Amino acid sequence: MNKRQAKKLFTKYVNNECSKEELELLNTFLDSYQGNSFGCEDYRLIEDESFRSESWSRIEKQLFKKTDKVYSFKIFYKYAAILLVVLTVSFYFFQGGLFSEDFIESNQELVGDIEIGTDKAILTLGNGKEIILDKNKIYNTKTIISDGKGIVYKTEDSPESTQYNSLTIPRGGQFFVELSDGTKVWLNSETKIRYPILFKEGETRQVELVYGEAYFDVSPSSQHKGARFKVLNNKQEVEVLGTKFNLKAYKDETNTYTTLVEGKVSIMTAGEDIILQPNQQSVLNEVNNHIQISAVDVNENIGWVKGDFVFYHKPLKDIAVALERWYNVDIEFQSEELKNIKFNGELSKNQSVKDILALIVNTSNINNYEIKNKTIILK
């Protein structure tokens, strides 16, 4: 639908002339793209032409501005019917017509062997032995209980010598660990964490995020005779006193991101020592060792823990990285311009990659995609 058609449909609604189908189309469009700020109810009884023109101008400025377009998507994966409407409306307004059934069918055939990520990890014991953990395996010992989705360490008397385990989460995986002090840790794809199987009483509780991304819900120091809790990685040290935070430090990224949800943390590097407050994020540049702090919406940074991808004004190149890790694929772009297309919205990690690809293609100016083995090419 072009500008003229959209304006015509809006005017028909104001004059109470829309069919049921047109009402549903317009209402879905306005709700999806304008956050209800131009909700249809506001115009049902309005007949003044000048007011209609002014109202349309407000909509037009937001819908058809030519600079820095940010595409919006949201998968309502519990409601298939709503999903269909959103996909149809998105493509209809941004591309000017319905997408080809032949295109959908041809691409569905290509993505059958790309699996959705799942719970899996490699547990490395102190003696170097590796245990494969996944949703179909139970692994229990004197100090460990694992149902294949996560692993829990039992509390016992403090050991004389510290023994360490590590968990490595591959591409296409996620896992959960509850440490012996009750601290809960969610681990994202391509992540490795190293930790003692038991903490010594009265000593600082210390774990290492070797690389990757982890969300921590730390057991308070007050429950452990004041013992502090620290998370180390190669460039910084995070000290906490009962808090929830996300730490992202991937091997192939030059920045380390610490996002505080609740409580208080101190971040120490070779050159700085800063205090982070809730809803703040620190970004450590590993090249110059400088930290920047900004206010953030924490939902974007911890959505993965709840089973979602959440993107706010994110370029497609960043979205592609998250998808690569979860679906264990590589994503290539036929042009540099495509990398910088920006999106707002939420995607479910339980969706098949074909659904997500269709949504990305049909809500932007990307024309097509192709899959060769486990490489996705956006055109």
C-alpha cells in the first residue's frame, strides 16, 4: 500500500465507511506501528476535515519519513492467526503487495535441516573428564544433579582444597547452573564458565566467565557470613552483594557489556573502578580499556533468559550474530547496505529459523534469502 492508498483508507475510517476487513487492516496497522497513539477509536466520530488533515499529517510524518527507517516486527507465537495478520500487514505496507506463495514454499524446503537451539552443555570435571549434558540425559553424583536442562550443586562441608568444574555451551545451546551457594546462572550460546564445586566458608565466592554471556542471580552475602561474590573475565572484575546482572563478553567482540537489573555492582579494570546502578549498562572497550556507562532498557539485554530475542533499533548485522549463535548457522549479506537496516521488536527463540527469516524479509526492503547447507544469504 502506497501513501495515497493509506490516506484513502484512513479517510474512509474517519467517515465510518470502512468494511470489516478494512477496519481490521487499519486497526492492526495503527496498533502495530504507532503504539496506539493514533488508535482508530479517536477518529470514529470526527468529521472535521481540517482535523482529519492534521491527524493524517501526524501519521504521515511517522509512517513515511525517508530517513533512518526502523522496521518493526513482533512474533506472537502463541497466536498463529494474529501472526498471519501481522505478517500480511507488515509486508502489505512496506512492500506494496502480498508476498509470493511460491517464494514461501521454495524457502521452506531449504530450511528443514536447521534446528532450533536447545538445552545442552559440556561439563568438564576437575580431572579433565568431559560429560555431555542435554535434555535427554540424567547425570547425578554425590555433589551434582542434572536433568539435562540444568545442573545443581549440592551444599556440603567446605572442602580443604578447591576443586573446579567448567561448563561449555556450544552454538545452538543454552544451559542453567545453580552453584553450591544458591547463586543461579543462565548461560547463553557459545559460553564457557569456570567455578568451584563448593565455596570455602568465609572466603570470597569467585567464578570466571571465560567467554560468552551469562545472567547471574547472586545469593546475598548476608546468607554467607558476608562473603563477597566476584565474576572475573579477561578484562574486568565484577564484585556484587546480592544482585541480578547480565555479563556479555564474547571472544569475537571487542566490548564487554555489564547490565545491572537489581542491586549494586562494582566493576574494576586495570584503569577504572566504577559503581553501576540498576538499569545501567557499562561498556568496556577492550582496545583502550575505557568504560562508558549509559541508561538502558534491561529487557533488551536479558530477553534471551526468558526465551526471547528483544531488539531496539538494532542493525540487522547485530541481529544476525544472535541468530547465528542460537541456530548454529552463518549469515552472509550480499551488500553492506543490508547490514545496517534497523529493527524494533521481539522474536521467540522457539520459532523456526524459516519463520524469522520470512518476517525479516517481509518487513524490510530485503528481497530474498537463500540457504546453502548452514549458511544463510540475505539478498
